[in-house]
Amino acid sequence: MDAKTADPKSADMKSAARTTVAREGGKLVALSHRIHAHPELKFEEEQSSAWTAGALADAGLPVDFGICDLPTAFSSRIGDGPLHFAICAEYDALPVIGHACGHNIIASSAVGAALALAPLVDELGITLSVIGTPAEEGGGGKILMLERGAFAGVHAALMVHPTPKEDLYPRVSAVAHMRVQYTGRESHAAIAPELGINAADAFTVAQVAIGLLRQHLRPFDQVHGIITHGGDATNVIPAHTEGTWMARSRTLDDLEQLLPRVGHCFEAGALATGASLGITDVCPVYAHMDHDHEFAELYRANATSIGRPESDDGVSTFSTDMGNVSLAVPSIHPCLAIETGGAVNHQPEFTQAAINPSADRAVSDGALAMAWTVIDAATGPLRDRLVRAPKAV
């Protein structure tokens, strides 16, 4: 359905939503900048989550804080209609470089969409939840919340994410986050190195093996990681080393094929040095994204109507725990372009860009595009399919 040819009732509701977003725009941008100025890591987003939830509470929306046994998670639910939408808010940052993925924009856009839709939920016949989801950056907050019932009864979910290019269908890979540990034996590096078992050498062997493996990986497979502890003193053979690694692939099935090959590389390090190896999950596995086409095309029409750039579909590649949500309920995760001067997500320059004028516009545009998309989904042909589809449990 073309957003420009909506029925008069829908058009009136869209006009009301636009008025709300315009009225609240200054507050939404202020929220974005406030979160950006106080970056907090996964599961530690005490201020960011409180500010995001507080913006909803200040507007008179109910907020249930600390849900799903996660202190920085929340839910705000309004309406009691038979069609239930969930808008996801993220607000965690990255170590050292802060909001280099622009989660401040995500949180503020989610609040804006909720404020725009709140007066309309009864007329639309919907239930609306804003779900504050911590720890997208390597913690799998949405996966834990999905397992613990935060999305129970939801028919469809949506959120927006800033990137350098507008992208309606980003390529979202499945990913496993691994903690790798080697344990060897200390010894004096000069007096008796032969008595030591070098756990740092084990990582060297493993990384060389992974580097050689890359020649034989499929184009959609990726492996990368860092050493978080490489030893304690230069003249002591390292007995304990640790790193975190990510293995990505196109789908969960593809990832299942990749992981044993990566595991063998780490085993090679242990075998070559005599160190013992431990591999544990940092968080649950992130799934690939199943974009709901009909839902996404409604978003495209509305984004175009408010003047967003044309989408370069599929140009972005990343992983997100929103993928797991998408396998449970129809979901969309469009990307909003902001001006970055050539920088990409997870670069310090992107952090700076996440509060520039284009980022501030993205806050309001994302809020309005999501609100209008919910209005169209609730009043158009998509409604029947969503209502009939199985809900999240």
C-alpha cells in the first residue's frame, strides 16, 4: 500500500503522529545527546535505560522496570487491542569508543514512535509495547528477554538503526561469541623456559591456523577476535591467556558448519603447545534476520514520504540479537543513513557523527517512519495476516 494513498482515517492519524513528533522533537534529540554523553556498557546501562524509560513515564506511559531478571531492561505497554506491536529500544555502548553504533538514536527514535502512537492505540485497535533491550553489543539481551517472555503475545516487532547508508534489508549474519582460554605452566623465561608451557604461543598457533583457514571459508563466513589477556610479566612464561572471538555466517545452519572448523584451530594451539583449552559462550548465539517483506515495504513507502534517502538494500552487513526476535515474530530492522564523512559503525568518527545534525534528523525521522508504518499495518491488509500469525511466547 502506498503511504500517499492511505484512507482518510489513516491520513488523519498520520497527521496527528507527525504533530506529536514535531512537538517532542527537541526532547527526543536531548535524550539522544544525553545518552550519547554517558556511554554505558552491556548490562550496565543504568542511566541510559532510566532516561529512556523516564521519557516514556514523563509522558504518562506506564513503565515496568527491571523485567526478565535484567535490571536495565524495561517494558512500557499501552492499549489492549488484538494486534500487538513491539518497538525495541537499545541504549548500550561499546568499550572505549562509546556510542559508535548510535544506540542513542535507536532509543530516542523508539521513544518518539511510542509518544506518537500512544494517543492512537484505541482508534487503531492495537496494543503497543516499547521494550528496553540491554546488551545488544555482545550480551544478547533480546535473546534472554525473548526466552523469558518479554515478547509474549507480540505479533510484530520493529526498530531502526543508524548506519552510513539507508538500508531497508541489511544483511544480518548469525554469530557466536566465544571466550577462549588457554592454561599452561609458568617458568622463568631465561633460567628454565623448557619447564614452561606457553599459553600465549597457543594463541599464536590458533591465530595462524584461523588466518590460513580464511582462504577456504565461504564468502559469507567471518572470524575475528582479540586477546584480552596475554600474560603477566615479560620474563615469565605465560600460563594463562584469554581472548574473545566471533564467528559469523549467513544463517544459523551455516554457522553450525563453520564453528567446528574454527574450534579445530583453537585445538591446534593446545595440541602444539601442550596447553589446555577452554571455550565457553559469552552469550547466546545471535540468529540471522528474517525481514518481513510486506511489513518492510510499508516502512519503505513511509520513509520515502517523509523524505528519507532511497534505500541501498542489502549494503550493510552486521549481526544483532534482533535476528532472534525476527525468527519468532514478523520483524523489520531498517537502517537510517547519517552523515559520517566516510566513517562506518564502530569507528570513533561514527561516535562523533551520532550527534550531528543528520543524526538528530534521524531521531525524528525514525520515530515518524515507525509510527506511520504501525498505523498502516494496523489499518491495512497486513493487519489480518499479523493477527492470524502465531504470536511470540
